Amino acid sequence: MSPAFGAMEVEHYSKGVLLEPFVHQVGGHSCVLRFNDKTICKPLIQREHQFYETLPTEMRKFTPQYEGVVSVSFEEDEDGNLCLIAYPLNGDHNNMENLDNSDCEPKSKLLRWTNKKTVLLENEKISKEWVRQHRKEEKMKSHKLEEEFEWLKKSEVLYYTVEKKGNISSQLKQHNPWSMKCHQQQLQRMKENAKHRNQYKFILLENLTSRYEVPCVLDLKMGTRQHGDDASEEKKANQIRKCQQSTSAVIGVRVCGMQVYQAGTGQLMFMNKYHGRKLSVQGFKEALYQFFHNGKYLRRELFESVIKKLTELKSVLEKQESYRFYSSSLLIIYDGKERQEVAVDSDPEDLEDLSEESSDESAGAYAYKPTASTVDVRMIDFAHTTCKYYGEDSVVHEGQDTGYVFGLQNLIDIIKEIREENNE
């Protein structure tokens, strides 16, 4: 545990932190928000909270770091736009002492959430005339944006061109349709409950994408069963149907969302869960291939690392007595930023740690130097997780989660197949 916040840091946080959309959310239905560069937050679900607080030590490297609980409230301005603000839970700063709070936005800045995008206004620096003009422009755009939003919700695979100017990661914030969809639904729920409730508990978790400049994210729904033990008969039947009609029942894993940077065209490709449900086993394999392909070449250098981590995770889960990770997801993340090519006859110091693979099949006498970031494998979403240590659960399972382990083994086998078929 790091030292407690200094007086100035506590004061900064006590003013409230404005929460922004987390633009790298590619799956799930729970709203995920950006607390700061290294931390995200999501609505607290008691079962998931309990999981993080009682997490087995050997599983910690395969889950996001848990960083505490905050209270989130919202305000609505005269135009119906919402501002979400996080505060320490019950004024207690002790459970926040391990957070890097240096880049959080203070409450003195007002974050306005329109139907489509976020606009940050510093009232003291912007004239009333500019504000009126800005609102007029926003209203003029609203109809077009609403139409686009409806189209986004219906489209299962999308491509967006990322502007070449500036830092690529700075261009990503406007491009993730699934993140936008989840935010709109969460805000609407909070707005509808405003008369009865204006404070919500959110858990703080490590932002797994923070170390990557252009995160490529694959969200996989794991296991042959998705419904929790407490599911209603209707929910149970619905989840069983989804599994039977997808690759979940056959191989114990299905695509729940994907974000991939295509270096060849400068585009971002998004695939949502509705498309993932329709995939056959062969289609699932093709989707995995697409995730590791940047439009120019297959990122073969990532295979060994991801296989190693998946195999280690499988070994860890095989030893977890009575745990069931129903409806949990597995994230695979890597950096989509292009590698810098270096001539093989360069100075030996320049060739240190070069990959054996070519950055392009046509590169010939060139190799490329991997960036510091590598592939990451993490389990997320534990709202329906159960184990024998949860005293209130009526059902207690024995042994390992065979459905999840089955999915992991098939995932490993398919990635190995892709590697062998493209071992050039």
C-alpha cells in the first residue's frame, strides 16, 4: 500500500473527479468510465466486489488490480446534459491512498455529456457568447448524430478511419460505438432513477489499456454456461439459448467484442457481440486471425506470449476449488502501433532484442524492434461468479470450472493452429 494522499491531493480529490467515457470498452453491458489514465470505474455489483476483495493470490496477475470504491453522483443542466462526479466513499480517503490522482479533472471544470460526445467547458475562460454559439451548433448536429447512433447500434462490424495527424491514441476517443452505447444506457437509467436516488457506488479498477498507445482489445465470453445460480427461469433459458446458438456450447468461448487497429489503412475495426454470436467455429478462428492481423502482416511475434499466458491461466484455474466464473470474460490486449523497421546490417546496439520475424513479408533484409509493451491476458466481469467461500450462496459447486477450462484449452489450440498455418 502506498503512502496516504498529501493534504493537497486529498483536497483535490474531495472536490470530486469528473468521469469520462472509457473509449476502449468493446464488450459487456455495464457502463465503464475513465477515472484517470490508469484507473477505470464501473457500477458496484456486490458479488463482483466480493470477488475482488477475496481474490486468490495466484489469480491476481490475471485480473485487473482492485483499487477501492467511490460514490458517484450526477447533475443535470438546463439542457438535459449530465455530469458524473466521483467522490470518496462516505468522505473516507483511506481506501483511496493507493491511487495516482495527479491527472484527475477537478470539479471546477464542467463536463457536459451530449447525446453523442463529450465537451469540456471551463466556464471562467469561455464567454457566454461562445457558449450560446456552441449550443446552437450542437443542436444543429443533433438530428444527424442521432441517426448515426441508430446506425451504429445496428451495425455489427465497423471501420473508422483514424486521422494521420497527431498522436494516434488521441484520435481514438470518438471512435468506439460500443462504449457510447453502454454510456447512453447507463445515463438513461440514472436519469430515470433521479427522483429516488442520486448516489451510486462504483468500484475502481486498473485500466488495462493504459500502457498501450493504440490498444487492440479482444473480449471473449468464456465457458459453456453463462447464467448464474440465482438466474430466473427466463434468464436461464435465454442464456442457454445464446450458448447453444453460438460457439460457446461447442468450444466454450465466443467473441464478445473486438477493437483492432489496421496499420495498412489507418482504420480501426470494431466487432460487437451480436456478430460474435453468429460465428461458426471456423468463423471464430477467422476472427482470431483478424485480431492478430494489422492489415499489413500477421503479428506472429505475439503468439508465444499469449499461448504461454493462457496456459498458465488454465493451470491456475484448474486448482481453484468450487469457483464458477459464469458470464465472465477474458481480455487479450496488445499495442497496435506499428514497429520501427531497422536494417539487419545496422549497428549491433540497434539490433538488440530484435524480433526474428519480419515486419512485412516484402521487407526482405529488414527486421523490427518490438516495443516495450507486450500482449496481456486478463479475466474481467465477475457479477455471476460463485465459490464455496460465499456463505450466502445456496448452491456450492465442487472441483474446477470445467466449462471455462474447456474454453481456454480450445482457445489455446485454435491460436496454435493459426500459428502453425502461418509459420512462414
